[in-house]
Amino acid sequence: MQDQEKQPIVNPQAEASPAPAQEPEQEVSGTEPSLESRLLEAETRAAEMHDAFLRAKADTENFRRRAQEDIARAHKFAIEGFAEALVPVMDSLDMALRVESPSVESLKEGVEMTLKQLSSAFERNRLIEVAPQPGEKLDPMKHQAISMVPADQEANTIVSVLQKGYMIADRLLRPALVTVAQ
């Protein structure tokens, strides 16, 4: 019996099938790429992705730099249009001072024409005049009451305008200075 115990029991089916350790080697060498080729492919893809990332980052930096330059230029030349509109006004005033013997009538006519040029320059650049009329309600967003005077009109209505106000588009540049009824 001892002879039987020492002999290994062999399964005839186990000898016919390949060993489990050999199966992955056969699959790797047969249909699937090797581990080394898969690693090389992954490294190549990672390098491509890194390159694409660096290019995208550089494009973003270039875009940001160009935007900052555009903003700087816009700030620097924002007043250019307004300045171009004011140059003719300056020319008119300069010419008025060069007249040798101006008459009161010619000075008045020249000032009126210059005022029209200035008003036109203001309109083109959206600088809007705030000129309230007497009897109009006080608007604290556009008017500044300097004093209150007794008047025959309703309280908090404008009696007189001391100085016109101005707005740039929808933003108040300077309120109109007014006196209001008590």
C-alpha cells in the first residue's frame, strides 16, 4: 500500500489541456498586443495629449494677452472720437480770436455757430444735456437742489435752473443745479 500512496494521481484530462500559466502567454502573443506595445501606445497618446494641452494653453495665453492689449488701446484711445468732434470747435474759437476788429454782431454770430458745433459734438458722442424746465418735478437722480425758495407753485418743483447738467448715455456726469419751491 505504501507504493500506491507515494505515486501521484494523474488526471488524464489535465495532461491534455494546456497549463493555466501558458494560456495568457498564448493569448498575448496571439490576438492581443503585448504589454510593451500597449505601454508604448499609451505613452504616445499621453505625449500627444500633453502636446495638445500645451498648445491649448499657449492659445489661451495669447488670447488673454491680445485681449489685455485691446483693452489698453481702448482706454488709451477711448476719447479719440470725442476729441475729433471737438477739434473744429477749437478751430472756430481760435479763428474768432484772430479777427482784427470784431463787431459785437460778428462775435455773437461766431459764438452761436461755435455753440452749434459743440452741441453737435456732444450729440455724436452721446453727451446729453439735462436742462429741466421751471415747474418740472425735482428728480434727485438728475437734479441737485441748491436752495428752496417760496413760490406760488407746488412744493419740490423747479423754480429756476442755475446750471445745466449732463449725462453720458444713461449715466449722470453732472446734475443740473436748480432752485426748488418750498
